[in-house]
Amino acid sequence: MAIPKSPADSVQDVLRDPEIQRLIDSPEHQGLELSPSRQIYTNRALQMDQIGVVGFDMDYTLAVYSMRQIEELAFHMTLDRLVARRGYRDELRNLKYDHEYVIRGLVVDKDYGNIFKMDRHNHVGRCYHGRRQLSLDERRALYQTNEKIRLSLPRFAWIDTLFSLPEACLYAEIIEAQEARGERVDYHKVYDDTRESIDEVHRDGSLKSELRKDLGRFIKPDPELPSALHKLRSGGKKLFVLTNSLWDYTDAVMSFVLDGRLPEYPSWRNYFDYVVVGAQKPAFFAEHRPFIELNPNGSVDRTEVDSLERGKIYEGGNLFDFERMSGFAGDRVLYVGDHIYGDIIRNRKASQWRTCFIVQELEREIEYIEEHAEDVLRLNELDAMRARLDDMINHHKLLLNAMDRRIERGGPLASDLEARRQREKQDLEKLRRAFKATLAEGAELEARFETGANAYWGLVFKEGNENSRFGEQVEDYADLYTSRVANFLYYSPMQMFRSPRATMPHERTTLRRG
């Protein structure tokens, strides 16, 4: 009796079919591979054919800002408020904004006036006081390795959005300038004053008024965005905007980004089934605020609505009423945003919505890693070599200890053992020299690689050999992440996004040995 073929045997038979091989190897399909910087990455498998509605934040999501220009503007406008309204010295107006000095994922320590970066275990890595980097000993004295940093304490402020980068830079610059003059600095007050001033600049519309004067300077319309939105709509998805910006600014920005880009959509509003402004995220996901309908000119039409209609504009609202009135709830909703807490973490904790995190810095980081691929491979080789040398060193130390015990006991073979012991000691010293050499090369190469990405902080997603805390949050909370919304253009609206097969260290070790 013939033994039935296993499924694997059947797969091999199928793959050996010449016609299937022809299709797999055809240039047309080989060209489907996207540049890594434009891919959508998957932490948790997601089937787009199960998604009924896709929502978008606006700032840094649909509207891609020129980071350097807008950050510098916010920096100087906040500085002007500090001088004009909070009594800071006029000379501080000469402070310069350093775009490289701040990245997402930093933490401000208001007790000590420090800014630091953490790894995924919440251990403090690189740390600066003002513009001076703390030494390893200084850092250990302040943040012992057994101390767990709890960001919920009022002592700490988490720099998790692109909008908050200027405040971190300004905080460091003010401390540097004041201490250089020998002034005593109240680190808490400096941070609170800076935070309140930058909030005022956003809240009273001053910053956005400046942006509206020259949107072309601060916003770069993505030429592929209209087609990406059209493709999602053509795939049967409803689309909505959910932004904290108010109507007048939203309308100006979205018109600049989308109006007249495709003939089927003369107005940006034609792309979207629902438009919600002034959403006050993350409160939108936790509090019960009514939806208020606005007239096209932005004035209130009536105080509260009980249904959402295409073509109308709403302000406020909440998660629960949105699900009820739109008819889409839970994992049928995909929300795309750039704020790790307000758009992603708070959302995930309150709902079953699926999430896609927009990380504008991702393109630059991936391109940098690609350019330095040889360095990355060499670092991996050195890590593996150090682990092997460490095992060999420990093995030889155990042999030497055993020989020492036998020699101490004496006996007719003691003299022979002494000769072997000397050879083992020599071998051990050679291995130790090799270990130190790999350690030195690795440290030098890693420092050069990291400072090439950013002279102060290295890569956004890494802290040394570990994921940074920011990178860990992206992995834990975002189902998908990518560099821009337009990347959806290169995927089917029915795409199955598959996460990599999860492996633990013992599995990876076993697979490498195999």
C-alpha cells in the first residue's frame, strides 16, 4: 500500500511545476519588491479585507511637515513668550535651535535638569545636562542600574511627538545658558514655563496662523497621497479624518494637500465620509463628549447630533458614539496616526481599533542602515564572536580550576599536570586578548555607526544593542507602522499583512546551530 504524500511533498510538487516557476521568476513579479523605506511593517497580523473604515489624523500624518522649519518656528515663538510673558532675560532670544539635538523617545528629568534616552527595559542610556553629555560614572550616580524609571511620576516628561521636540531643545539650551552665567536654575520651573509657553503658542492659534501664511514652506504635499486614498476607497473602504486641529486650520491644510490633485476629487472633502475636528485626543477615546455639527464656515449649527452624515463637519465627539453612529466598531476600524500615546496607545487601551503608526523618521533611519549594512553585519559578527569567546574562556577557566585542585592533592602525575596547566593558562590569555580585541572593535564601530545616525542620540529605534523604549512601544502597540500614508498605494486594499513568526532567544539559537 502506497504511503500518502505529506502536505510538504504536495507543495514541492506544485512548486516544481514549470509554469508556476515561470510566474515566480518573471521580471514582473520580481519588481514587486518595495524599497524597505516605503514598506508597511507588521507587528500584529491584519487582514485589510476585514477593515470597513480607515481613519486618519492630519498633522504629520496626512499633512507631512518640513520638520526643521516648523520646529525652528515653534522654538523661537516659544522663546519669545518666555521673554515677553514670563520674565526670562532678553539675551535668550539669541539661542539657536539644533535640529539634531532632539529626537522622539527622549525623557526630561525635571529634578536634575537632564534629558536622557532609555532602552526597552527602562534603563537610562545616553544622558545630557544642558548640552553636556554625562559620563558613565555621573549617569550611574543619578540613575542606578537597579532603579526603574517610572514615567508616570511628575518628575519626568516623555518627549513622544514631533511637536514636542522644540520644547526639549529649548529646555536644554536655557539650562546651558543660565548655568554658564553662574545662575541658580530651578529645573522644574524652566520646564513648566517652557511647556506652558509652547502650549499657549499652539492653543491660541499663533503658530498655526504663521503656518497658514506660507503653507508651502512648512508642508510638503505627498504626490502619491491622493492615489493612495483613492485606492482605499476603490477597495470599498470608508475613510474619515479625526484630528485635534480646529476646522479653519484643518480646511486650509487639507485643501493645500489634496484639492484638485485628482479629477475625481475636486475638494479634499470628497475623499472622506466623515470629518471630525477638535477631537481632543486622547480624551476622544475615554470621555463622553457630544459630536457638534459645524457649518461649512466653521460656526456651530446645532449643539449635538445623533448621526454622522457624509459631507458634514463635526467637532468633538467620542469613540463610543462614533462606533454607534458610523456602524463600524472594534477591529473593523483601522486608525492611522503619528502620536504614539494619543493616537496609538490610548486608542488600543480603550478600544479594539486596529492601528497604524506613521513614523516620519523611519525613511531616513532605514536608508542610513542600508548605507551602512556592512557595519551592521560586522557588529553582528562581533557579537557572535564575543559570545563564543566568552564560552571558551569560561571552559578553560573551569579546566584550570580542576587542574589546580588535582595539583594541590599531589600524586605521581602532578608534574605532568603542571606543564598542561601552563599551556592552558597561555591559551586562556590568548582567548582573553581576542575577547578584548573584539570588544574594542565593537565599541569603536558601534560608536561610529550610532553617531553617524545622530551625533547625540544614535538611532531612534535603538539604544545600544537593545530596542529603545520608543521602539518597544511601537512594537507593543502599533499593529502596523510605516513612514507615510502614501505607502498604502503599493498594497492591495485587501492585503493580508503578516507579522514575522515570533521566536524566542532559545529558538533563534537552535535555528542558527541547525
